Amino acid sequence: MNELVIISGKGGTGKTSVTASFAALAKRPVICDCDVDAADLHLVLAPKIIEEHEFLSGHEAVIRQDDCIGCSICQDVCRFDAVKTKQAGNGKILFSIDPVSCEGCGVCVYFCPEKAIDFPERMCGKWFVSETRCGPMVHARLGVAAENSGKLVSTVRREARQLAEERNHNLVIVDGPPGIGCPVIASLTGVSQVLVVTEPTVSGEHDLERVLSLTRHFQIPAAVCVNKWNINPEMTEQIEVKASASGATIAGRIRYDSAVTRAQIKQKAVVEIEAACAEDIIQIWKNLNLQEEVN
């Protein structure tokens, strides 16, 4: 099984548009959206959800009001200002935990003299198995102010691989997160190949260097494509020279094309409509040589 991850050094470089196009070009892929902090692949592929699962990670403190004696020890020991108070109608001070501020450290649970604080697992989001016109898709949604996006990425990837094995798919295409943080590392480990989508700007060049340093560390074959290359041809050439010197292969270039926006509005991949840049994406897909032929 091949697993291709499309990543970028920053958001907005066009990796989701490339991922959606690859999903449309591939033969029977499993599609995986690992950009769980800001998932948007579903806006193009319009998945129909067939399974929905809760994502539990960490713990959160919850005070049982009936058992709380109002000693304020929990408030004194909390270092995250998560213990809040309010006055009830009878004049009693009520203590509660702000779930957004709570870091799940458990110190209040440990020091509570009445053991009046529960410590259940925290629901941080949900992950889904869906069907799309391009193939099955595993994706997720991280909750508001929720953490452990790296763990959720690992969950989504694991389920996508399992789905591919069960249904005998030989390719998993992953829309990865931007940057070099924990979610990116979780999306990269153990994959067959990485495609880095960058843009011909100073920040694009700098972010690409950081991403390629990460792929070299994990010894993952990396390819690079420059999106909107024709807005700055000189910078494009400079980026490609540096990428080659870093050990990456040059997969190709994608020209600037307003048809990309038109495709997004229609909830279509770029290669599903008439667009000049679709030829560029198809050529990059062929250069990656993940499957013998294009649909």
C-alpha cells in the first residue's frame, strides 16, 4: 500500500486543491483529511457520512455541587485559573470548572478533601468515515479549544489504513496539516512519499526549508511543487534549486489560474472542470508515479 501525504510549510498554499485533484485522478484511493484543526477537504468532495465516532483524549475536572463544601482548595491549587465561582440565590458560593481553561492536570482532584471532583475523559472532537465520488474518506473535526490534534491525526490515519486494507485499496491520499508541529509529524511517520506544495514567495521558501528538514529527519522521500509559479518565476527557480540541493525531487509547477476558485465554488476538484492548471496537476500526478495510469 502506498501512502502519499500532501503538506505545506504554511496554510493557503493550495495543498487541499491538489489533494482533491489527486483523489479524482487516482484509481480507487482512500482519502484522508489530517488537517483536523481546519479541515476543508469535505467542502470539495462533499462526503456522505456513514460512520461517526467520538474522539476522547485527556481528562477534564467536573465539580459535583452536592458534595462540594466550598473550601476553595481547588481554586488555590489550580495554576490555570480554571476554577470559577458564582453566588447562588441563597448566598452560597458555588465552585465550577471552566472546561476551556482546564488543562486536565488533575491537581484539584488530588487535593479535594471531599473527593467531590470527577475526572472523566474529555471529548475533543469527532472522526468520520464517509463515501465520496472519488472513494471512501476518513476525516475529523477537532472541538473548539480542544487539544491533542496530533493524536487525532494518528487516529484518522490508522482508520484510513485499516479501511484500505479491508477494501483492498492500494493507495491512501492524505491532506496533511501545514507547518512542522505535532500534527504534521503524526501525519508523516511511516508514509511512502511526501509532496510539499509551496508558493514563490520569501515566506514560502523559508517554510519549505523547514518542512524539508523534517522529511529528511524521518528519511521520507519528498517531492516539491510550486503553486502559482508564474507570479514570480525567479523565486520559483530559486526555490527549486534549493529543494534539489536538499535532496527533494521537483514534481512540477502549477500556474496561477482563477479557475481554481470557480472549482471551489462548484465543490469540484480542479481537474473536474475546464482549467488550464489542471494539465499541470495531471503532470505532477504522473511524475509522482504512484499508480500505473491516470483515470
